[in-house]
Amino acid sequence: MLERRLLGLLGLGVRAGNAIIGVDRVRDAVVRGKIRLAVVAPDVSRHSLDKIVPLLTARHVQMIEGPTGASLGAAVGRDSTAVVGITNPALARGVRKLFEGTDAAPAARPRLSVR
């Protein structure tokens, strides 16, 4: 249920232009200070994770370990994706709120270690 709601919000965010898909695009947006929250798929390649997780941690961007890369990709119109970056503050608050008061809250901590 929680995963389905998260994927629904991410899909809406991408269609509205409030979220960015993919490692390279999210990296560029993080450097510019545009990302409010990142949803990272834990099952993608180590190379992809090594490209994005240290940058998100260094820039103090909150991360949520999300569903699989295939599920995340399907929600945003791709085959698979490693990360979705949320640029809209209201959408980021809405996604964070999904994890408040649930058993999933530890996964929403600011510096999620995916290693």
C-alpha cells in the first residue's frame, strides 16, 4: 500500500514537471541545488549508486530507499531507473509524510546508507 502510494506520487510529480528521472539528470540538479528529496532504488548497479549516493549525502539531500528499479521506472514511464529526484517542496513534503508514523520511517532518514 505504501509503495503504491509512493509510486503514484512520483508518477504525478514527473508528469507535472516536479521530479527528475535518472542518475545524470539528478546529479546535475543536485549540484544546482534543485533537488529536495531523492528516491533511490536499492537494487540497481553499484556503479549507479556510487555516482549518486555520495553526492546526495555530501549535499545533505534527504534520500528514501524506494522500491526496485523496475517498479520505480514503471511509475515514471521508463523500463527501469536508479533514482528519481523531487524538485517541488510540496511534493517532497507529501512523500516524506507517507513515511511518518509508519514502520518505513527509518528508511526516510536524511543520510541513508545504501552500501
